[in-house]
Amino acid sequence: MGQKSNPIVLRLGINKTWLSNWYSEKNYGRVLKLDITIRDYLKRYYSHVGIAAIEIDQADKTLKITMHAARPGIIIGRKGEEAEKLKKKLEHLTGQNLILNIKEVKKPETNAQIVAFNIASQIERRVAFRRVIKRSMQSAMRFNIKGCKIMVSGRLNGAEIARTEWIREGRIPLHTLKIGIEYATYEALTTYGIIGIKVWIYKEDFLSKRRTRKGA
């Protein structure tokens, strides 16, 4: 179970929730295509702001999009001008009126998706991968998280034969569902091929935290 299942999918409904919240029987294909289109558009044009997650809620004809970003000021712009432009573009893209919320990620150094993106962007700029993953690991552990693991795969440093290397600090107990594991993947597009990046971050134990609150 530890290495064979996606840590996020395995914990849905236990200590994680879905990023897409909608239900449709008759128009399932259309709604799913709309969901994918929105995510692809935002990731393509706003990847530089460090997007941690995109939540899409559809209920009754209301479309609500929530972006969690490390640098929300770039999306919002001066007096909210850029956010208003983005909202109009998304309304034109989807053909629906929508509500756009932009939230800041408080500690981007401990967010798995942002860490994976930062590693990929540095590898694309030809920084040595070992230096990159060690620096990212140290930045994350500085915030007193319980564990972090980073894995990179591919033609590392342009080597002829692809290989996998990883480092870990602290604990990453993937065998139990009471642990809230953050997991993310990203691909670095280099001149010598794709480098795959996987990041696991263990911040807290959700179930024991819930029991402590009940006991209190």
C-alpha cells in the first residue's frame, strides 16, 4: 500500500477532500471537459505564481473557482484589475457566470505542489538536481514538519541512461491512513527529456488531533 497507491486518492473522505465538487448524470461529459479546460488554462498561464491547488465547485448553475497560490498579488493585480480580467476570460471560456476566489498559501515551502514546481523550474534552468532537492528539503524542514521525501527520475544532469534518485528526512509513514500526507508530482521539460519529480510531505496526524479536541 505504501508505494503502490496514490497517497491523496487513498485518503479521500478520511482526512482529504475532493478538489472538484460537482455531480451530473445527463451532462457528465460536458461538465468534466469544462473542469479539465479550466484547470489547463490556469496552470498554463499562471504556473509562475506557484499554484498549490484549484478548487472547482458547481451547484445549480453556479460556478465557483478557488485558487490557492504562493503569490496571489500577481493574480489580483493593482486594485483587483488583473483578477477582474481573469474572471472575464474564464466566463468567456466557460460561458457561465462565476465566482473567483484567490487565497494565499501561508507557508509555500511546506506545500508539496509548490515545492515540486520550484524544483522543476530550477532543473529546467540547468541547476544541479542534487543541490536543488537538498535545498528544498532544508527549506521545508525549517518549518518543523515531521518528514519530507523528494524523488527525481529521468536523464538526470543529461546522463545517457535514465535513473531514479531520492532523499528523505524525518518520517513518511504511508502505511497508515490516519496520517495526512501531502503528495504532488511535476514534470521538468529539459532539452534532454522529461525529469519527473515527486514530493511527499508529512505535516500532522489528523486523527490523533481530532481525538485530542474531543477529549478536551
